[in-house]
Amino acid sequence: MCNVKTGDIDDRKFRERIGFALEYTRRMLVQRVIEKEMESGKDRFEANHGWIMGAIKHAGDEVYQKDLEKKMHMSRSTMTGILQGFEKAGYIKRVPVNHDARLKKIVLTESGEKFCSDSVDNIRVVEERATVNISEEEKEAFFRTLRKICINLGDESHPGEENL
């Protein structure tokens, strides 16, 4: 890590800032998941965008591109490219709906379901590695702290809510 000097904040204090620590940790986790995904045979495109497949799987019966764009904070053109890649790979289908000829819901194929299942396994392996020496009490305290941070920042949807 570079030796940062920001005013009176030395390197250690800078690294202990909440925003920096969260972003650094997030990047490490994402990189390890991508590495694990690629070890299991996925290409870089699939490894980088697998979380979108998870969002499709957990979105319910009807999910549309515009829903994913909003949820993922992505532009229409970016999401179009990602979905086209998944469609070409055979992981999703776009299915017309009866109530609006302009809309096509996004549906996982059997291959897409397997993709998601494999990705969940890979994420689980990385998370187990990341938390190997962390007690359940420490994990609970971590999620309580994250929840408080989100509430303080005005977001009522809490990360890790299922773990609280």
C-alpha cells in the first residue's frame, strides 16, 4: 500500500477510515470471487457479471431489463451488452409478456440456473475463507454495525439483514 499523507491523517489512520476500509475489502472480496469463478471455468465476462445473474434469479417471477438497470445502477446500453452476452451464452431468454408487447421478461435457462448455483458455491468458498477465524458473535456485531451505518446514511435496506 502506498504511504499516504493527507493533511494530518497518516497512512494508518487513512486506512482505518470506514469508507476506505469498506471499499478496499469489497474490492478484495470481488477479486477473489472472480478468481474462483475463473478457476471453475467461467471466462472473465461471466466472472465479472455473475452477480447480475444472481439478481435475475432472486428477482421473482417477472424481471425486466429496466428493473435490473435500476437495481444495479447501470445504464441501458451497459445492461443491454451484458444481457446480450448472457443470452448468447444460453444463460437467459427474453420472453414476451401478454400485457405489453414492448416488454420481454428475462428468464434464466437451465444453464443459467446452473451458472447461478455454481457461482453461489464459489462465493460461499470465498466467504468461508474470508471469515475462517471470525466468530459468529463478531459476524453479528459486524452486520449490526453495517446496519447502523446504512441507517445513519439514510438507507433503510440493510446489508446482511438475513444474518441479524
